[in-house]
Amino acid sequence: MLRGLHTASASFRAETGRPAVLVVDNFTKLAKRDIPMFERFVEFAKYEADEGNLVVTFVASEGHTPRRLAGPFICIFNLFSN
């Protein structure tokens, strides 16, 4: 999955000169169910952002944010807080 996203985002940037945008809704479910996959995905998102290929927005629909995403350069949107 991540390899395909990398290829698609790099192609998009090459064609348009702009990074692709990916919105991940309810990311806290992944953080709860599969921590290793969640961490790989976060590292992938950071790498792609550094390369300028992809901007990933994580949207939380619950009231908490995993510590892995809490940091000075990461923005989390809590749209629906219970």
C-alpha cells in the first residue's frame, strides 16, 4: 500500500509540480488496532512530506490524539469530540 502511495504521489508531483494531498479520517482506529502499521504510516507520511511529494492530514473523530502524533510540527484536527 505505501509503495503504491509513494509512486502515485511522486508521479503527481512530477506532473503538476505540487504535492498530492491525502486525508486520513478516524486515524485513531488504526492507532488502536495495529500500532506497528500506524507507526510505519506516520513515518511514511513524514518522509513523503520531507520529500515534497505528499501532504497527509490526519483527522481524529474521537477526543484524544495518540502521543505518536503529538509534536510541534504536526497539526491534528478534532472535528467531532464526544
